[in-house]
Amino acid sequence: MKKIMVSIILLSIISLTLYGCFPEKSNSEAEKNTLTVYASIYPLYDFTKKIGKEKVNVHLIIPAGAEPHDWEPSAKLMAKIQEADLFIYNGLGMESWAERIIQAVDHPDLIVVNTSDNIEWLELGEEDDHHHDKESKHSYDPHLWLDPLRAMQQAEHIKNALIEADSKNKDFYEDNFLKLKEEFLKLDKEYQIALSQLSKNEIVVSHAAFGYLADRYNLRQLSVSGLSPQAEPSPNEMANLTDFIKEHNVEYIFYEPLSNSKLIEVIAEETGVKMLTLNPLGNITQEDLDEGKDYFSIMRENLESLKKALTE
């Protein structure tokens, strides 16, 4: 009996020793089966997470809380992207640094996804009565995601790229995209119904980010600055803006959570209008992320702001 007990103890010790010699498989196997994805701006990051779920490890390139128009990546970040499976960006000049990354990366298997490909773009000036940005480096408005149907097309580009990188999970990505597509169509319907019933359609915004939203839902956008929130309007533009507000009985002017609102505050004080938030969603705050907000919840917050501003 003693010999049997000794044998059992010895076998137990050997088993534990051997177990300790091998790495745990759960984490390593999960990492092997997970795509590493870098997405430039928040909406693309959110869409990728919703389509890829546990099969993707998505990194938001522009940190939460940073204003995306003038942000620049570090050399360290560019090196990390070099090791990724996918690099997803908006295009249309939204990320001035994207082409530098693409040219610098020496990784033949990296899948680069320009989500603005094959989507109907708005030329500058089409969407904005106030600023045409003739001196801008942009040729087109890059804020595609603010139109739910164009955002849906961007998400489809992401889905196709995930399938290209991980074809064995094609059905998984397709199913998740179809669920996401339903959310886009539902959001679009909510906007259509709500905005078609309002008596006004003029919105005054801090920068010309809402051209696609205006194009989709028959709104008229007037912006304080052009495509860049940092652009300063001329005295003549300020005078025209003030006249427009008075002529069209505008009661609210929209500001953005991540941009300096001092100029908007000055205009509001001079014209007697109130201020409301309209989020361009190029990025969101860390607080919003921590609260679990996403593209759809913030777009619905935007809809509530529009309804309030456009109701007489």
C-alpha cells in the first residue's frame, strides 16, 4: 500500500513538473487566431469591433479625446502598424499621415483598407454655403460616416477586408455585418422620419463636418470654419454668418465636444442664440468610451440635438 501511495505521489509530482514546462495554450492560441487591426478614427474602430468581435484585436490609432484633423502618429506607433494584419483608414485627406505610413510599411501581407473607396463623395462647397476651403489640401469632404448609409458602405469595406485576412471565418464576419447593416438602416429610418417632420432645415455648425448628413436628410449646413476646426473665419464671413442667423431665425448654434468653443460662444452671445452639442464623431472622449457609448448612441444624441434646434 505504501509503495502504491509513493508511486501516486511521484506521478503527481512528475505531472505537475511537466505541466509547468509547457506554456498555457489558451492565450497563445487565442492570439494566433486573432487579427491585429489598426483603425485610424473612432467610427472605423467601432465598426471593426462590431464585425470582428473576439476574432480581432482592434487598436484605435488616434487616442480617445484627441482632435483628429491635425493629429500626427509617432514613429513608435508606425512601427507597431508594421506588424499588423490590417490598417484601416478613412481616406479623402482625413488622415494626412496615412500615405506616409502606407509607403513606409515593409510588410507585404499587410491589408490596407481605404474605406472611402467606391463611395459617392461630396466635393467641397457642395454641402456648405459659407466655406468652400479653396486653399485646403482636401478636394472632397472626408466625413462620410455622418451619413448612416455611407457609413454602412465603409463597414462593408471593413468586413470584406477581414474576410480577405481570415477567410475561414467568413460566415462569422458576414453574419456580424448583416446585424450591423440592420442597425445602420434602422438609424437612417429614424433620421428620415424625425427630420422630415421639422419646419426648419438650417443648421449652423462650428466646422463643415456635416455635409453628408445634410446631403442625406435635406439639411442646409452653414459653418463657422471650413473643414478644419482650427480655421478662423474672416470678418466678412463672420458678418455673413450673423446675418444668416438673424434672417433664418436660427435659435441654436452647434459646437463640438473636442474643439475649442470660444468662437462659438462669442457668436452665440452676439446673436442671442443658444448652444447645443453636435458630435462629428471623428473621435470621442475617454469618458464616452468608459460609459459604453458607441457610434449609434452618439448619432442618436445628435438626432435629439437636431430635433431640438429645428423645432419652432
